[in-house]
Amino acid sequence: MTEGVTTSEHQAATDVLIIGAGVVGLTLAQGFREAGIPFQIFEKLEASSESSQGWGLTLHWSLNPLERTIGPRLTALLPETDKAGFLFLNAATCEPKYHVYPTKRFLRAGRQKLRAVLASGLKIQYGKQLQSFDASSEGRVVARFQDGTSTTGSLLIGADGNNSVVRQGLKMENAQLTPLPINLIGAVRHFTPEEAVPVRDLNPLLFFALHPESRTFFFYSIQEVLQDADGRSSYDALVGVSWEVKDPKVDEIPRTSRERVAVMKQRAKGFAEPLLSMIMGIPDDSTTATGLRLADFPCVPWDNSHGLVTLAGDAAHAMTMFRGEGANHGILDAALLVEQLKQAYAGKINQVTALKVYETEMQERTHAAVLRSRQAAFDGHDWESVNDQSPLIGARVPPASALAMM
């Protein structure tokens, strides 16, 4: 339960149940707390393992909706925003092809730090893997967990990521992810102050590159700035490569981190400096190399059981990272859903109407966004497709619903 909320049977039955304590689920929870809407939030991972999950996030046009939702106290704890954009380079020469400025405000945030801010003051129920749910005709929904417990609420929100259990339980045309023929490996590595100089000379936060001939995509993003004993700064950053899957065996992702690092170094051959050294400098015995077969989920309508079950974030619209918009759409989902439920709890509209308004806008907005991100991923592996018209390069224009919250 949230702090300050009673635990009577009546109260528990009227709680909003949030499944998933990632960035989107936590934004929902903080928005409900600000609005005085009772809720419970559940996370499948244990508290000890949750903090280590995930790479950094790029936030731009979702910053105002986020701040409006979580309130001034938490907003003051967010990292400072930056005005730097990102570079797109020719990996064979390290010459810039594009310099893209996503929006006027730009935040590259470590996922762990952002989660820590958004989790402030919340009682998250960890180790609660959703098994199933049932919506009743009496306007209640029951969430059942793998540990044998269950909870009843007035609304169930699936913010449980790409492989959402809530999405799998909804009636819709197709709840499965769409696999894409692109594999990716990323590793977090340390850069000493000396190693960081040529990297930060390119861009201190974020840049990408593509080798025109090998069609290998390269990416870099800062994860953490560290203060060394001598007062200088060193850095932990994510570096990685991705490639097209033409032969399932030849292009597969190895099982061990050591093998993945070897694949990264093999695919980086032909890169110019400092890109080459950024990959070659990953320790062979690194345990951080993570592989990912890209997949997405273009949002489609679902049966929300007469306003009792809905989705937000990746659970509703998993998209590739090639436009840096996934978290932004998820945060906007949370902000808009909170606004609609505030209207419902104030008695101005009913919950069925609140969800209809939320889902209609979100489903149309994010279906198109997923397809743009998919095309950006394809373009990112074809030099001739990297142009002004490509969604890989094109402006990150705030949706109308985000502009309305600025």
C-alpha cells in the first residue's frame, strides 16, 4: 500500500493495481500519490536485483509531462537537463554526417538513478510475479500472483514491459512481439580520464555511427560520471554494435559474455578511431555484455473489460531504441492516464470513459511511433537510407498530447 493510505478491505478493493515498478509504473504511482488516488504497485523482481536492471534512458519531450505528474518535490531531485544533441558518424572515417537536436531540453539519465528518484516514498511490493487476473461484472479486478497471493482493485494497469503478462491476458488481435532481423550487443565499460578525452571531444553524452560497407551500427551513451581521487572525472558508458541477421547461425548472439565481447570486437573491424578503441578497450572477461534480438509491438486496441484493465509503456507499445522515444511515450502514457483518472475520481467522468479517452489517443499515437522506430532500426543498417527523410535522423516532434502538458 502507499504510505498514508489505510488497509481496510474497502480501501484495498478500490486501489488501482500497478503491475511493474519500472520508470512508467513508478511515474504512475507518483502521479496517483500526488492526486490522492489509492494504489498498490507490484514488481516481479526482488528488491536486491531490481536496481541493477537496464541501460540508460534518453528523455526529451516527455520531461514536462513527467514533471507535471510527479510534482515539484521529486522534480527537484531529477538530474539536470542538457542542450546537447547527438552525432551520427561514418564509422569508417569518424566524420559526422548529422548532428541531431531532439528537443530544447534533453536528459540522458541512468536508469537506476531515475528509478531511485521515482521510487522515493513508495512502498513497492517486490517478488510479485503476476500469474493471471480476472475482471468481474461488479467493477472489480483480481490480480493473482505466482506466490499464491491475490489482490482486488478497481483497475489493473499493466506496466510490465515488453513481455507483459497483462497484455497476454487481454483480448486483442495479437499480443505477441514482432521479431525483427537485427541483433544487438551492448556492454558497459569504464573510461579513464585519458581514454575519455577523444570520446567526449565527439559528444559528451550520446552518438551513433554506421559503417557503410559492413553495415554494422555503433552506439555510445554515457551511464555514469565518477569522481576519481585526484579530482578528475572518469566515466562508465554503454558501447555496442548491432547488425542485420541474414544467416541465423552466422549472425547469432553467443551465450556467454566473453563470447559476446569477442563478437563485438570482430564486428568493429574497419572502424576508425576512436570508435575502434572504444570497442577494443572492453575487457575480454567483461561480465556486462548483453545481447538482444530486436522485437517490437505496434499498439493495437484491446478489450479493457469495461474499464477495468489497461496497459502503459512497453507493455502497450514495445519499440526499438533507434529513435530514443520508447521511454518518452511511456512517461506520456502515465501522465495522461493519471490526468484521466483524476477526472474520474473527482466524479466528473466515469472510469470507462476515462480509459476510453486514454486508450484512443495512446493507441493511435504509439502504433505510428513503433513503426517509425522500426524503420529507423532498418535505416540504421543501410548507409544509403540515412538521410533527412529517415526517422533515424528526423526530428523528435512532441505529440500534441505532450505539447498540451507543457
